[in-house]
Amino acid sequence: MDSINLGIFRLRGDKVIWIIVFLLCLISIAAVYSSSSSLAFSEKKSTMDYLLRQLKFVVFSLTTLFVFYNIPLGIYRMFSYLVMPLSILLLVVTLTSGASYNSADRWIKVFGFTIHTGEIAKIATIMYLSRVMEARKFETFKEFAIWIIAPTGIVILLILYGSISTGLLVTAVTFVMLVVAGIKWMHLLKASLIAISAGALVLLLNLSFGIFPRVETAVNRIKNFATEDTLTSELTPMQRQQILDKTYQANMARIAVASVGVLGKGPGNSTQRNFLPHPYSDFIYAIIIEEWGLLIGGIGVLMLYLWFLARAIIITKKCTTIFSSMLVMGLAILITTQALLHICVNVGLLPVTGHTLPLISLGGTSLMIMGGAFGMILSVSRTVEKGNDVEVVDQTETANVSETENRAKEV
């Protein structure tokens, strides 16, 4: 009886990814507890409250991961077309009646829960692209425009209203997925021209009517990043202070990283957590380095994400259908790219973007959605491990699937 029960609760799929997930969750609990002191002080709460809160979110995230891990691959394939219009609907609701945070309308409240619709749209876009690239040939640009450019363009434009960096991230992940799938280069070139034209139109609409308010924020962040090294003796004290005020976040993060060596100050001994805005989310990597050092905290966390990407590539190579391989690759690229963007911002290589560190930063729905993304990857890995990757492909689409696979192999 005991052996039967152990068999039921045995975790299948890529064991390394399971280990990486649990390590990231442990790091999250420790880092959020240490970095939330300023937030606790401002809200007159104890850091223990935020520890318990993050523990709850981590449990929810792992629960979501386990649920998505147990969903058959055929169910994902079945609902992949439906998630796209659903995400568009949620983004429209966010646009019209979303909750505001940091001057950005990105959240909606449902039954008392705050939902980040942009995070849902990321996953929905990847699921949709994985399915449509499996089902269609895209011999003509018209077909490509109807099934790829139009729906993804709508999603990205809606995301851009609340977050420029998230919109650009979804755009980049979409383009990489299309390249990996072997879409014709002429289609990609035309799509790139359309994307550039759309970007210019967004800038024009914001300058003329202020329709995309986050554009100005993004432009200012880029300008501030470019002026960080312009402090000279020729500037007046007021001019120097103005530059320092604009680059305050980046400067505090740099101090956190530069103030330690290989070993760091030790867990709970961060000083910059008292000065950094959002040290528990947007700048948690800088706090990890400050406390755990460049070797364990900096390189260690970075290697976990790169290790995860390597394992995802191995899973992709074992897949026998376009849907499963593109789903794993798309989600892996999304998670790794977001992590790298967060890391680059924290060490001063990029302007502030507002991206959290996947499975580590303080969060509610973002942690759960990332847990779901890891769960889908592990679901594919589990299915491949059982030798049953080819699930529920419509007979009418068999020819399209075979030709799409051949095209991808040629690339």
C-alpha cells in the first residue's frame, strides 16, 4: 500500500527543473524576509508578516505548478486558441477599469484578488503561438498576418498602455519563437516593418494625445540612464542633484552590488534595503548580492536560470510535436529573458524596467502565474518521459503538423 502511495506522489518530469524551482522558492523566502523591513516600517507591520505572506504566495505558486503539471498536454492544446481572446478581454477590462499602482494601470480585482493581466497575457500569447504554428503552414503573408500579427499585435498594444517594457518583452519572445519555428524570413521582415511602424505610431499618439502614458516614463528612464555618467565638476550643485535624483534607484542598486566582495555581508545584514525603492521586488537581486556576495548570490542565482534554460532546450529536443516543443521553448525564453533583464537592471547595465525576478520577487498572482509556467514545462517533460508526446492532434491538421515539423528541422 505504501509503495502505491509513493508511486502516486512521485514527481515525474525533468528532475533538475524540479530542484531549480525549489531552490528559487527557498531563495525567495529568505530574500523577501530580509528586504521587506522598509516596507514593514512604512506600513507599521512586522517583517514576520511579510515572511508569512511570502510563504503563502510560495505555497500557492507551488500548488499552481503542481496543478498545471498534472494537466494532460492535450488539454493545453485544446484550450490554446481560447486563452488569446480571454487575455485580450482581461487587458481591455484593465484598460477601462484597472487598479492603478505606480501610475500604471496593470491590475484588476476579482473577488477580492488582485490580478496582473499582463502576466496572464504573456503565457496566453505563448500558448496561442505554439498551437497556431503547429496547425498552419503560413504559405502566404495574408495568412500569417491574420493568425499571427493581428492577435499578437492587439495584445502587445494593450500591454504597452500599462507597461512598455512588458510589451517589448512579449514582442521579443514572439519574434524568437517565430524564428525558431522556421517561419519564412520574408514574413518576419514584413512583420518587423509593421512592428516598427506601430511603435512610431504609439510615440506619435502619445505626443499628440497622451494615449500611451507609459511611453513618457520609458523615455525618461532611458534618458536618465544615459545621463548617469554626465556628473562633472562643470555642473552646478543643483544640476548635479537633479541628475542624482533621477538616477536614485540605479545608484542605490549599484552601491548594494559594489559594497561587497565575493562573500557579502551575510543574510539579513543588507544596508541598502533601507534606501532602495522596492528592494523586495524590482531590486531584490541587488539585495541578494549584497547579503550573499557575488559568488553565491550573484553568479549562483544567475546560473540557476541559465541551467533551467539549458534543461528546457533538452526537453524541446525530445519533443515530437511543434506545439509541445514551442510551448517549452517559448516559456523558457520568457522566464530566462525576464530574469536577465532584472539582473542587468540591478547591476547597472540597463535602465530601470520594473521586471521582477521570476519565482523570487515578492508577489501574489505573478508568483502563481510563473508557477503555472513552470508547471506547463514540467507537464511536457512528464509527457515526453512517458513516451506519449503526440496527444490529441486533429486528423484534419496532420498534414499541416508534418510539414511544419519538416520546416523547423530544415531551419
